Amino acid sequence: LVRLAGRTPVMARRPYSLLHADLHRDNVIVSYGGSLPLICVDWELATYGDPLHDLATHLVRMRYPEHQWPEVIAAWEEAMRGIRPAAVNGLA
């Protein structure tokens, strides 16, 4: 275990927050005019934890092709930097 610990990168600190934990297109309502806010529904799996969990869940459940992942991650990062900058710590 000591050798494994030496090869494992240090975890980044991020502030925990409320997570939807099931964020995909069937759980988001977009208004016809495209104006904000988006409405997220189906909160039965909501939890408290690392904000990257919601990003990871979204990427997997939406089944984005791999070439679109950087665009989605960049959009998430930009949005989070505007409201909770510390949530993007260690994103890379």
C-alpha cells in the first residue's frame, strides 16, 4: 500500500454541495424561449458531496461521444467558476 500511495496523485479540495446525482436530458426542462433558468426535476437521488460527481454522472448518462467531452467539461467549468470557483479545483 505504501508503493500505491506513492503513485496516487494528491486529491484536490473542493467544497461539497447539494448534488442532483441524476442530471441528464430527461431531468432538465428548457423554456421555449431558451431563457434561463433551466429547471431540474427528479431530485430523488439528490445527495451532498463533490460537485464533480454531477459532472461525471452527466457525461456518462448523456452518452456524449468522447470528442464532445472537452466541450461539455469546459462549459461546466465556465459556469462553476462564475458561481463557485473552488468547485473546479483539480478538475484536470
